Amino acid sequence: MTDESPSLEEVRARLRMQGYLDSGMERAIFTAPRASGAILPSAVTGALACAIASAGAVAARGGASPALGVAAVAVVLFALELPLALVAGGVFLLIARLGRAPSRPARSSFFAGIAAALLVFGLFVAGLRSVPEGPGSHPVAALLAVTVAAFYFARAARATTLSLALRRHVPLPGRLGRRGSAAVLALTLAFLSLYALRRRPGQAFPALTIAPREGELVVVGLDGVTPESLALLVPEAPIVTWRRPPAPPPEAWTTIATGVTRARHGVAAYERVSLFGSIALSPPAGTAWSFRGPLRWLGAAGRLPVSGAQRRAYAFWEIAARAGVPTVAVNWWASESVPGARVVENRDVARRARSGEEDDAEAIAAFRRLREATSPRLSALYLPGADIDGGPVSKAARSWLDAEIARARTGAESLWVIADAGRSGRAGGWALIDRESRAGAATARPEDVAPTAISRLGLPAARDLAGEPLFALFRKGALETASVPAYGDRLASPAATPTETGREYLEKLKSLGYLQ
């Protein structure tokens, strides 16, 4: 190469000798008159490949009914991922225009192809983990489409890298590598993705043998409360603390209630998007505008609030209820009525509240009514007042909690107070006033609460939960040591559609400061 830009014919002749003008995509890239023209095919191909990866995940999981499958996948294809991918293409263009040309174009182009293919399959696998399984799945067709998309994006990225190097006077090496590397890479990643497509065999809820423990277990969740504040609220009680990644309250408290992570329980945000009434997804960052704007005006998309319909793992009170334990649960995120338990959903509480203080008061009032009528052995109550109002624990919650602490200290009940800093931080704590508790582990995980509660009731915990019973916190024999392999996947409610009640709940969440 000389210091002057190579002529079009010189570039084409050199690449034809190396066998790099057999592809229409690469021919378009290398004969483009400007550097931006060489980048455009890769940007467009990458945008389409990313969109196909997301839509392929929906098709592979069967997230839409057969009648609406094509329409739903098309919406996901062009509205869910394409805007993000086009932005990424613009970033790619900016970096390519301002960045330095690679000094080793053959190696750089090879790794550019790998990065492109990994991005496509990464989006595909991430989508598989976020979309629940449903009827009408087409995993083979979806994987084939994603593989083809990854192949062309990898070739385009590789060719663009070489083209930019040539245009910036970087000498082309004698050999550029194997022409079939993109195909081999795409097929290898497709094979590895088969693991993510595997279907776990269906498993019925097991028959649980209970070894009853005496007394009532009361589990209270305080949102927006730090471990330090918890220690002041429940003095002279053992405190267990944890740190967790950032997460909105619905996700964090569902993890506490189920003992599994978001990838398994499926609750990730305050709201979801409904496409044609057949599929519900949490809008990825940067795409919510398309569902709340044009698609909503066209009637293709609606808004759904968080609910028990999207939770795919059992909460600890549901496990207890299925085993015949009298149970009450009030105001928890993503909760719904289930056989054997008296449940008050958080939407029923929120619609009567105008502040965090009122939300706590309404929840406590409902809890008292159910508790007096049921005489439960397990009671669960969630109080979000401190998180909503951004201040200390509400007066209603503090007054009620003081009475429960006094009752627990007499041995009339076992009181567990779970605090999480909510949106203001990433720390949580767990205070125990339990006649069977003892000084033990100082740290835990949010996932440990549910299996420990289940074992404290005398029920076997499942071994496939992310958390485990904390035996170190209790005297010998206080927790059930038996276990079962799994509880199975929770059967979610039928696909929801936007309703007037749901819209009212979303407006209430907005008025309480949860939604913008």
C-alpha cells in the first residue's frame, strides 16, 4: 500500500484474489464510495439481526398464541429491538469514523465477526430467559433464523473492518483467514444455544409431609428501611444482613418471597406490555416509548401492571397453603388469590391509599381482619410506606410493629421483620424475635428467607431454590431438615389483557411515586 488511498479497482482486484468478493454483502461494502457507505450495510444488518434474535426468542418459547404468533413476533421484531439496534448502529458508525484504523486488519476483522455473532446469540438467549413458555412454540425455526442472521452480521462486521483498514492505508496481509469462519462460528453458537432451548420435564407439585411446629410465624416486610434502622426498630434481636444488586421493589420482594432469582420467578418491573392481548413483556430500556405511543394508538399494545399472573415460582405462603397450613398474605407484590390462603393483593390496598402512610394503614387493617377471622399459622404482611414517602417508618406501621414485638417477646408468636432499602439502596436486613432463634450467621441472601420460612413451619424445602434454610440461626430441630427435589413451576394465570381496573392500578402506582 502507498500513502495514497487505493483506487477502487486496486481494492477489488486484491480482494478478488483473496476470495472476498463472492458475497453480495461484502461486494456492497467494499465498493461503497465513502467510509460511511461501507459501515451502513453492517449497521443495517446488525439492526435486523438483533431484532430477529429478540423475535426468535418469542417464537421459540411460544409466547404468543398460534393465531397471533406471526403478528406478535412481527411487532417484537420491528418495535422491541430494532430501535435499540439502530442506535447501536449509530454508535458503531461514530466509533468507526473517529477511531483509529486497526493495525492488524485480519485479526481485528476476525474478532469483529466473533463479537457480532456473540451479540446476536446473546440477545437470543437473554430473550429465552425472559419469555415464559407458552403454546405454539417453534424452536427449530427460530434457531435457524437466528443462526442465519448471526452469519450475515458476522460477515458484514468482518468485511467492514477490513474495508475501513484499507481505506485508511493499512497494508492488507497476504492471507486474510478462512472464508468459512463466519459460518463455522454461527453454527457453533447455534449448537451451544440448544442448551438454552432445552425444556425441563414438567413436574407436579410434590406431596409434602409436614412436621408441625408450635405457634404462629409472622413475616413482615418493611420496604425502604436500612439494616441500621431495622436494628433500632427491633432492639435486642438478632440481625442478619445482605447486599443485593439494584432492583425495583417488585423484583426484590418477589425474590424474597420465592427464594429464586428474577430469571426464574419472572417479575422484573412495575408494569409489562401487552401485545395483541396474547403476550406480556417488560419493555427493555429505550423502547417503552414505542409501546406507549404509536403501538398503543394503533391498538396493538397495552399496559399491564405487575401481578401474580407473571410470577412463575411459588411464594412461601403458597407452599404453606398447598400443604394445608392456614395462611394469610397481605399487600405483597405480584400476589394473587390461591386455594388454601387468604390473600389481599397489593392493588386492592393501593387503590384506597393516597400516601405511604395510608398504604400501610390500609394493609394493617386488612391484615387484622383476616387474622382474626382465620387464626393462621403463617401470616405475611408487606408495608411499603417508608419507600413511598421517602422517610422513616410510618406511624401506623411503627405502632402496629411495637405491639407485635411485645407479643412476640411473650412467646405468643415468632416474628420475622424483613427490611430492604428499596429504591434508596441495595442493603437488606432480617430481624428475628423467635423463641427458637440463636446467634448465628451475620450475613445471608434475600433468597434464603423463603426456604427458611418453609422449613420453620415444618415443611421440606426444595433443593432447586437459589436460597437455602439458615440452620445456623436456629436451635437444633427448629427447622425441618428434610427436603424435596423441587416444587415444580408455578402455573401462571391465563394471559392478561388491559382492563379498566389495571389502568386504575397503574395510575395509582404513578400517584404513589412508583412510575414516572
